Amino acid sequence: MKALSIENLARILGAAVVSGLAPGRAGAQVSHIIGVSTDSRTIQAGDCFFALPGENFDGHDYVAQVLQKGAACAVVSRTVDGAAGLLLRVPDTIQALGDLAREYRRMNAFNVVAITGSVGKTTTRQIVHHVLSRRFRTHQAQKSFNNNIGLPLTLLGARPEDEVIIAELGANHPGEIAGLTRIAQPDIAVVTNAHPAHLEGFGDLATIIREKLSIAEGLSDTGTFIINGDIEPLVVAARRSPMVCVEDVPPLRPPGNLPVIRGRDALATRGRPFRTFGKSPGADYRAEQIVCSGTSSTFAVRGTQVHLPLPGPGNIENALAAWAICDQFGLTTDDFAQAIEGLSAVSMRAETLQIGSLTVLNDCYNANPASMRNALAMLANLRSCSDSNHNRRLVFICGQMAELGPQTQSLHAELGVEAAEAGVDLLVAVGEAPKTTAQVAREASQRGLRTMCFDDTHSLCEHMQEFLREDDIILVKGSRTARLERLVQELTKDYG
């Protein structure tokens, strides 16, 4: 982060200074902050600490501690006893964090890429960072920092010399993306896809689509909007959206030595032009000659062959979204193809592991109906890609898909049909809703699919040696609440 005077910080936040120089620090009062933190455990001297409220912890309880560690100041929303140091009081510390991030973004000549979507945000972000960092000073979100705390921390973590920031924007309730995009003020906004996810908060797919398209609200007049052209309801909604103009996209003039981000012909909409990626014939960024093997894929873009070292059709979609972004920065298809060959798998996202004689597809970071379908396609490909795998058993360790609201049972039932169609031999359900998946899969299977059910991951780990066989090909997938990564850890310990 570029150093910022505390005077300017207070002005940006509209904060009241409620405490002065700490005892014993006479004449040594810090006049600037050099970083921002919300974690008392990682606070550094000169940081500004934001005391954020949370479900399990309240940052206000740690203000005195961080000031003793050398924090330049703390931003608070209530009285803090025993805090010897500079306090800036605001009505809402989370809102203040976003206000600072928005102003910091305005103060610096970054190009900001913002990515949203029901699935694929993190993988797309990782691909873009991997490719663009070969040519530009690039900063990306850490882990899945995509909410009203993570996004500001991503922006504030950028150095003044950085040229491109790649951020994720996530949501589980209407209105969240609009708020985040106004903080990020992206130059390029991308919707990777829109599928049923977080239905507990959104209710239906139409609301999800509106939420994803609202990322365009933060774009400048010269910004570039890119969406998945294979999802017809998304394209139709974009054409009708007042956010999304009939004019062509003018060039974006980036800072420093970055090339001009080029305007191209765009689909006409009521609001803003947009470009599309996908497999559809009319897509602006189209994949052709697609071949999915067990652990990788190949496809062609504009006549150039691309070898993607990630499995499954979902990752081709992610790579196409990444190519659409990289093209805006002047990269050629050859540049993109050469860079992407060295890409590493993202942890717990379609990560193929060889654990002893077991092949494990570790995709347990999160789950919704679309990502489950992608993962089952990857599982089937792992067996069909090689003659030596044809007799190996396909095992699906199925955790719950969370936040689906009233559609929880019906969508878990649909997943059972899809598991049977994918040729799964053994389906192991973990949690209550996946029991429906197991029952439906068993009834739909034409090949004698077996099922087992466990209440939680702990029980699963205790009994895994009773049902696993040597040479099994195993998909491990569920929402974060299932904590299925524990199973992968146990497999590594016992079979690796």
C-alpha cells in the first residue's frame, strides 16, 4: 500500500479523532499509515487496524493489543477501554474499509479487472494473473477475497507500482455485487457464468442473473464488459438491461507502458456494449476443436492450439474468460497459449492428486449444481481417457450443496440422476441432503450403483478403509460446510 497520511485517512473516512498520542511515545507520533489490517495476529508497525465486528470475534476487543504492537492507529465504531493510541471513530468500520479502498483505487493508476460468476471466479482469476504477470506488475486477490471485507483488502494490498489488479466479486444476497463494483470501479468486468447457487438468498436464477450483471454498474464509460455467451438467459438479460449502450466500446487508456485496451464491435444492448466468450458460433472469443482428457484439455482459439493443464469442460470456460481478458491487454493467442501451459492447479478446485494407487479429484472447496456437473464430467473423463483406467471404479464422495433454500431436496435429487449417468460405481453421501442424492442415484443407475451414507466427515474418515479399494478413482466434492478436505488429508496419510 502507498503511504497515506492519517490526516487524509480521517478525511476520507469522515472520522472523528477520539484519542491522541499514546503515553510514553511523546514526540514519536506516527503521521502516516503504510498498510491496513483487520487481523490482530498479523498486524505490522505502521498499519491502520480496522476493528471489524464478526460472528465469533469483535476487532474492538483487540485494539489495545494492536496499538501496543505499533499500529499507527485504529478505526473503531465504539468506545474502547484501555486503548493507548490514536483512534478514528466512524459509524461503521466495514463501510469505512470500503470507503478507504474506493478512494485508494481512485488515487492510483491501476487497471482493475473484476470477475464474478456462480462458478469459476477463482480459477479464472488465477489464470489471468498467471498469464498477465509475465508482462505486467500484477496483483490479485488472496484466497477467495471476494466480499465487502476481502475486496477492499485486495485493493488496499496493491503497491503503487502495480499495473493490474485482478479481483473477485462474490455475493449470496441481492445488491452485494453492485456495492462491491462501486468500490472496485473496474476497467474490465467479467461474468464467468450464472447458475443456480446461493438460492437461499437469491430465490431463483433470474435474480442471480440480475445480480451478476450488476457488476457493470461500477464500470467507467470506457470500461469493457465481458459475459459468457453460451448461457442464453444471461445474454438475453444483458441485452435488455439498462446498465448493459449501443455505441462501440471506446479505447481505455491505461497508465504507464500498458497498451491501449482496445474497443471492438460489441453486441447492442439497452445500456452498455458487451462481448462474449464461449463455444457458441457467435461468441467473440470462441473455443473450437475441444478435446477433454483425464487431467487436461486442448482447444483452439483463432487458429492457435491451447493446451490447458486443467481437466474438465468448466475449466475450458474459465480459460476462455481469461483469454477474453488478456486480449484486452494486447496479448496474442500465442502469448496466451505459451503462458497457460505452465499453469498449476488451484488447491481444492479440480486438483488431480495421485495418492498411492488412488487417483483423487480434489474439488472440495465449494459446490453448487453447475460445479457438481462439471466435476462429474471430469470424473468420467478420468476413467475414459485411458485404456488402463477402464476397469477402475468411480467413487463419488458427495457432500452437501449448501444455501439452496427450498430447492435443496430437488437439486440434490437431480444430482443423483447426473451421478448415475456419469457412470459412478459407488456414491458415498456425507450429510442429510446427499442421502437424497444417494437414493435417487441408486434408483436411476443401470449398472448397479452402490451407495453408503454418513452423517458427517468425521464418521466418513473413520470408516473409509471399509469401502475404498486400490486403484479407485475418487471425486471428493461438497460445500465448505462439509469440510471434506479432511478426507483428502486422511487419504494422503493412509494411502500416500
